[in-house]
Amino acid sequence: MKLETLCLHAGYTPKNGEPRVLPICQSTTFTYDTTRDVAKLFDLEVPGFFYSRLGNPTVDAVEQKIAALEGGVGAMCTSSGQAASLISILTLARAGDHVVSASSIYGGTFNLFAVTLKRMGIEVTFIDENASDEEILKAVRSNTKAFFGETVANPSMDVLDIERMANLAHKVGVPLIVDNTFATPYLCRPFDFGADIVVHSTTKYLDGHALQVGGVIVDSGNFDWEASPRFSEFTTPDDSYHGLVYTKAFGKAAYIVKARAQMMRDLGCCQTAQGAFYINLGIETLPLRMQRHCENALKVSKFLACQNNVIEVRYPGLEGSKNYELAKKYLKKGCSGVISFEIKGGREAGAKFIDSLKMISLEVHVADIRTCVLHPASSTHRQLSDHQLEEAGITPGLIRLSVGLENVDDIIDDLRQALEAASV
């Protein structure tokens, strides 16, 4: 099936007389006939559901759908995108380990890596993803467990050279984790370019309607855990499961099973059946929405690029953008609906511009069906120092615009009058 069809049919196939629409299994627990049946579940010998923290039929259907969309062997939904990023790392790394990450990632992820993981004993080195191979490889240590980057960085809009970064990660025997939130599998499938693990904030385009906070981790099944000496937890017995060895028991699905069996078991940041139902509704219209988001954003970026009081427009699909060539390789169908731009006058003019908008909403959100705007330096990236903001590619006056599905003329009209008000 093509992706548009998978969005509607993957993950759930009703049998004779069953509901056409994915049902909500609103139950925390499930019953079995014998203690032996339950024991097999706890020993990971058979698939099934026994407690909704670890698995639920509605959530499972959405996990199967997202895995199919990304081309992976399995997926695990989480309570938020932040939880997905955290578990993606903790499945690989523990106290004393190290991660290499692009510096231009979302501010919340930057804080997670720079502050919270550091408190847990996991150190993260931030690199310029556009640096030379030699410079990036200098950041690697004997205890490095992963490379991390975003397909399209939030909010700098830098496009990750996934193939190059995957090759560098594999050269030193570690997987590449890619946050594919802005691109979605409709615009880019990182596994096709060598990435090993994908994470999403499903709160964004996969949901698309600002209804449900969520995240997901997807396993490509392609990384050879046994070939690298860095991942003994995958290749040696797990005492918490009677000596089970993940690579031997689950083969290509070793990573995603370990993420669920260890991390979700102990951290408990699971998605709900109701939440998964909402996310599934969003995914069903993902291709149609992404087409319109991309069309509108390209028109808006061209409008902004022609305004006298706009200093810079960052949109990979805009001809002349520094990421234009990478976008042609990785984002052939479009570059999502998010634009970052800066107007003359810095913070003060930016604030006046935002306050002058009439239809477009000021929201701490992005990738919504409705157009919304945000000032990252004073909100999502507020905890970053000026130096860290610079490393992340964020200037004090940068504005993030999430272009929605309204008539593009109405979006442009609102932007035009707000830009005029800000220039007075």
C-alpha cells in the first residue's frame, strides 16, 4: 500500500461484523484463563495485553500504523514527544555514557539533553551539524551511544543531512536517532536514508488539530546491535527477565522491545486509549493536510521574502535558502508548514508585530491546522543563554510562524497589516 492508503488502513483491520472505525479499548487491564497464560506474557514469550501501561489494543493499532508509515519494524507511543526523546536515549544509554547531538534541536530537547540527562550521568556534546566530518567525529568518545538530530530543526528550519550523519554514526558503531516531527513520514522517511530510530511529537502534525499530547518511537530494525561492542545490554542476559537476551529473542525488533519492556515498564509514560484514538483520526488525513500546509507555507515564505522590513526568511523550500539543496534531496513533496523569519527592529518590533495580528493566534504550539505564531527566545527557548541561542540558530528577534490550512490570502493579509503596524 502507498502511504496515503496506509494512513487509513494500516494497524487495524476489522473482521466480519466488527467496527469500521478503530474502537477505543477503555480498559486498564485484561483477563486470562490461566496463570500460565499471564506468566507467558510477563516472560515476553507471547504477544498480548495485560496492563495498559505496557500495551493497549487501541494504542497498539496506532503504533502499528506509525511503524508502517515510517517503514519500521515496530513503534511505541508515549505520553509526549519529550517522553519519546527521553526513552529513545535511555534505552541505549545509562549513567557514564555519552551522546552526540546537533545543536539546532528544539529548545525543550536541548534542555533535556543539557540539564536533565547530565543530572542522570549522561553527557551530551552538541555539534554544528554543518561542520566537517572530522570536526563531528572529534566529539565521539569510547562511551558514545547515539547521534541525534531533527529532520527539520525547530525553529531554525535547518535540514539535517540524514545520510551523511547516519554514515558518521555507523562509522563509530552507534545508531542515528532522528526527530521527524516537522517532516512527518509523508514528507520524509529517515530510515530510507540510513537513520536507525525515529521519534515524533505526535502532538504536532500527526495529530494536527491540537487535541492530544503524545509522542512515538519507531525502530527501523536495521541497526546491528551485535556487531557493535557498545551495546552489551542488548546482547547479554537481562536479569529482570530471567536472563532473556533481546537480540536473540527479538532479532530486528530488539530495540523497541527493550524500550517497552524496560523503560515503559519502569517510567510509565504511556499513551492512553482515548489519546491514541485522537492521534489516529489526525493521521487519517495527514497526506491531505501536509499538502496544504506545504503549499500555503511556500506562498507565505515568498510573500515575506519580498517585504522591506523582513531581514531574513528561513524556509527550506524557498529558492536561495541555505538548506534548499538538502530540501530537494530529503523533502521532495514539501517542507512542512513552519517558517522562521526576522523583522527589522529586533525584539521590540517582533513583539509589536505579534500583538498586531488579528486572525493568527499567539500560541505555544506549532504544526496546527490553524495558523499560529511564537517568539522562541522568550518562550520555548527562554531557558537558553544567548550563546546557546546562537548555537541553536536563534536570534533574539526570530519569529516562528506555523502556517495553517486557512485560505492563504487571508493569512497573507493578516501578516501584511501586522508588518505595517510593526514598522510604524
